[in-house]
Amino acid sequence: MKPFYMALVPPCVLLSLPLGAEESAIQPQIQGEVTFVTGGVGLDERNELNATRVNYNLSLLFSVQGKGNFLSDVKVRITDLRGNVFLETVSDGPILFAKLPSGRYIVTVDLDGEAYHKTVSVGGKKNTSLSFTWSQKMEKEKEN
């Protein structure tokens, strides 16, 4: 009888192990016809996020001028030139990737009342990147 019990041990051990890879911290979100991801806090999350970049046609990066420190909690609003809102969210980290229909958009970002606007054209599989930097004064105010 002992050989029978021993034959059951390996399958039981295998069944107790997690199957597949660990679930990703970066989860795509959908708002209307826009799919997006946001995050990038920490090296692992940044690497995981950058591995998905090919799936998106707009990349946004948020940082502090001169220091290169990254920012999160940035309000992001993307509209077409007629003012129709395609995306409205708050970033979970310094990176936001979005997959938008081909066209021209106005990207508005706001951190604690300091807002910036940029017009961008996106289309197809080409990735367009925008960087937004805030003054060091904003970072000091945020720390207090």
C-alpha cells in the first residue's frame, strides 16, 4: 500500500503550486473606445509597463524639471479638436499609455492646479510620445 500513497504525493504537490505567471499589477483599462494603462512606480512595474508599450499609440511621461524625479496622481484629459472627451483619468504613476483612434487630440495634464496642454497626432501602430515636466517648486509643495 505504501507505493500507492507515494504515487499520489507528486501530483498533489504539483496541484498546490500556482499555475502560470503571477497576475500583473498593470491592468489595461477601457474608457469608451480608448484602452489605457498607467503606472510605473518602481523598476519592476516600469519594466512590465514598458513591455506593453507596443500595444499603444500614445505614451505620456510625467516628471519634475531638472531633477528627473517621476510624478504620479496627474490628472489626464484627452479630447479631440472638437472638445469630445476620449479619456479622463488620474495617473497611477509617471507613465500612461493609451490606444486612441487615429486623429488629432489635445492632451491636458494637471498636477495640483499647474496644467499643461499639448496637441498631438496619433495614428496606426506608430507610437507618439509626450513628456510633461513640472517645476521643482511643485514637488516641494507636494512634499509639504
